[in-house]
Amino acid sequence: MTESNRSKAITLRIAQQPEADELLGRSPLAAMIGMLLDQQVPMEWAFSGPFTLAQRMGSDDLDAHEIAAYDPEAFTELFSTKPALHRYPGSMAKRVQQLCQFLVAEYDGDASAVWSDAGTGAELLKRLKALPGFGDQKAQIFLALLGKQLDVRPTGWRAAAGPYGEAGSHRSVADITGPDSLAKVRAQKQEAKAAAKAAAAAKKR
């Protein structure tokens, strides 16, 4: 059974902005959208996006039904208005709408339903990988975030999350609990990129 206690306040420090982090802690959809936006932009920018989007939609939370039915051009405008919610506001606005449309069709718009009755980590990973915009790595990182910080821990969740599920690691957003850990995760990512670049250069020799 999934262990989850959504009645208690969960404090996240990913966006490094109190109001944005508060929304991530109480809104499963906001956390999911933040994870979707987390590519090709700084992590803080990605995970503050849901809060800014909610503000621009005139609400203190996000609703999958409302986003799914939103006029696509008007929704893109919400992303594009400066400061933009992403480096690629048009394409990411489309992806967020596709995600919400999928949630409406498959889970009645409830993002938490993706994991609330998942019996195992492997089952949850499979569900996450089925989400639009969630590839293998993004699904594993989000699974690690759910387990490490959001009290969603089906049997075998660490193994399903792969290296991102390891305790004490600093590999991803799942490990960010404040400025210090953010710096460590960023350093780890830079080291990984440098290593990959060196390996690619070695192959060309």
C-alpha cells in the first residue's frame, strides 16, 4: 500500500520562493507541472512556474479541468507574458495542456490519483512514464521526489526510482531541501555533464 499523509503540511524548498514552494507542497498538480517544466531552465525557474501560472489564472491553486479546457492561444499567452514561465513558453504551454487533458481523461483531473493506489514502485513508475512529457528519467526523478519529500512510498519505490532514489544522494530536484542542497545538486549535474562531454570527446579521438 502507498504510504501518504496529505493531511499534514509538507514543506518544500525547491523553488526557493516561499509562496511557490507552499503551493508545491499542497498541490499534487503543481508539483507535477513543476517537474514537467524542469528541463532546459534552472530548477528554481521551473518549479516557481506553477505558482506564477496560478496567479495569472486568478487562483491560489491549479485545476486540471480548467487548464485542459483553456483556449490554447490564451493559455500560451499566460506562459509568454513577461516574465515568461519557461525558455520555450509556447511548446511548454502545449505540453502542460496535454498533461492536464490526459489527467482529465484517465484520472478525472486528480493528479494524486496517479499514485494514491499504486501498489508498488514499479507500478507507479509505469504510470508516471505514461504521462505526456514524462520520459524515463523524468519519471524516475519525480518518483524519487514523491518518495523523499511528499511521503508517497509504495513498496520498492527507491529501486524503481533508480539512482535518484538513493538516500543521501544529490542527483536531482528530489534531493533539494534548501540552498545548500540546491548547490550540491547543481554541482553534481555540472560534473555529470563534464564527464559526458569528456567521454564523447574521447570517442572521437
